[in-house]
Amino acid sequence: MFHQKVIFTEDECKKIINTHYDNPNPYYSENENRKGVKYVAYPINPSVEGEWIFSKLKNFFINHTNINIVTPPEKMYLHHYKINDGFKKHWDKNKPERE
């Protein structure tokens, strides 16, 4: 687990983890059968439940990078890795806005 105190407290991290592990629609990377990629991702939507997470991240990035986020993402994912899981170096070819 990545924990950075300046963004989320330890209790907030636990709240994020506990809330979203119960999500009924996780994404299983192994379904795509990509070598070197194995994890489970839980979507976090900017709903009432997840709004505070988006707000804290937005404020952090604005305050530390001076980059204003005009349009926040539609959702984020909490990735869960077990022993021997991983996410190899890759390029999101289906995301041209990241080039």
C-alpha cells in the first residue's frame, strides 16, 4: 500500500480500502491474459461516497504542481496486489491523450 501522509491520513487510507474492497464490480486484470500484469482494481466514483477522495487529490495536485484540474476524471481505481501480482512497464496505446 502506498501511503503519503500529506494527502491521506492512515485512517483515511483504511477507509478507502475498506469501503472499496466491498465493491460488487471489481476489474480482474487476469481476464485480459496479459503477461506480467495481475491485479484486482476497484472503481472509485466521484459520488457522494468518493467525493472527498477526489477533492483531496485535486487540492494536493493544484497546491503542489500549480496545475489546475478543470475536468476531474470520471472514476479512479484502487489497485490491489497480492504476492506475485504485478504491473509491468507499459504504454496505454488506447489513451492517445497520454502521449
